[in-house]
Amino acid sequence: MRSQQFSVGVFFFMLLSIFVFSAIVYAVVFGKYAPKTMRLGEKIMFGAIIMGIVAATIFGAIQMLSGYLF
């Protein structure tokens, strides 16, 4: 039971860190100091970063639901 509570805490910490990281990415891409136009490589890079954020969230949720969040 204690390990499940620990896993939930780790999961919420992961969600908080993903939220902060997403806010930083959003500020860089759409913020006040964002470039007016982005090159193809930059678009691909930010797309990969966003897909990584989504994949990390899904992976963490699956691990928490199965009870094995390390």
C-alpha cells in the first residue's frame, strides 16, 4: 500500500515537471521572443519534443495504472 502511495506521488511530480517543461516549450515556440518564421528543422525538432512529452505522459500513466512506477 505504501508503494502505491509513493507511485502516485512520483506520478504527480512527473506531471508537474511535464507541465513546467511544456510551458517552457510553449514560451519558446509561441512566446514574445519566438522567431517570426521557423525553419523546417526547427518545426521537426519542436514536433519531436511535443511527441516526447505526450509519450512520457502516456508511459507514466500506464506504469502507474499497472502499479509499477519506478
